[in-house]
Amino acid sequence: MPYDTAVTELVEEHEYGTVDEALVHGVALWEAQRFFEAHECLEDVWHQAPEHDRAFWKGVIQVAVGCVHHQRENPEGAVTLWRRAADYLEPYPSVHHGVDVDQLREFALVSAAAVEAAGVIIDLTYPIFPAMDGGPWPGDEPDDGPFPLRDEPAWRQVPRGEQDAR
């Protein structure tokens, strides 16, 4: 919503018990162009991701957050987030975890360039979530999982044997 909007709908709380369910909810919200809520669900996927996939999920999320800034008529925020998203996604292959990375990067870069050139919010067509090959999936393979949600993100987990050292 634009910053000067007086009334907004409250976002719904989304409950799920696994990372897989968080991803399903995030994709559905993305496709409904509810990018703020989509990013919230996708953050649960990012928080649980192993080290080698964190930047990937962060890039996916930042595409959504760029769309939030665009929806709120904040051109600088949209441009910044889309460029950052493209940078995070750049090292990944064309398709990763069943997501068309090339399509996400192209949307982010083209949209950032168009909004920056205009200097204001312009009409854009938001992409549907670019799922491919039966994706997306949170594990290394499509049939991995389900993955339970942990209380702590993966990078805050204490490795076994170090718990008593705290």
C-alpha cells in the first residue's frame, strides 16, 4: 500500500508445521500478489536452509520485497531490493530447487532498470512464482523432506557437542 494510505487490511497469520508447507504458502501468496506475506513465509524456508542455499532463498525473498516496495510506491526501495536479489541469485544455476532462477533475475534486473530510468513507480506486471520441474522444493532433491520447522534458524543452531560449552 502507498505510505499515505489511511486504511489497510490486516495480513493473515499463516500457520504451518514444516518448511515444505511454508514454501507452499509462500508461493500461493506470491501468486496472489501478496508479496509481504509471501516473504514472511519464505523467510521460514530461508531460516531453515543449509549454508549453501541461504543466499538463494534470500534472493528469492528480496524479489518479493522489491515487489512490496513497488506496491507501496517506493521506487528507490524497489530498485535497491531487486538489484540485491539479482546479485544473490547470480551464482546459482538457471534452475535451482525447481525455481527458474534466470526468470527471477531477469524480472529483477529489467524492473529495477525501468523504475530507475523513470524515477517513479511505473506499471509492471509481476511474475507468477517461476516454478519448474515440479518445484519448488526446500531440500537438495525434490523428494527430500518433509523438513520440520525448528525454533532457531540453521545458522543459530548449536552443533552437537558444543551445547555444554555455552
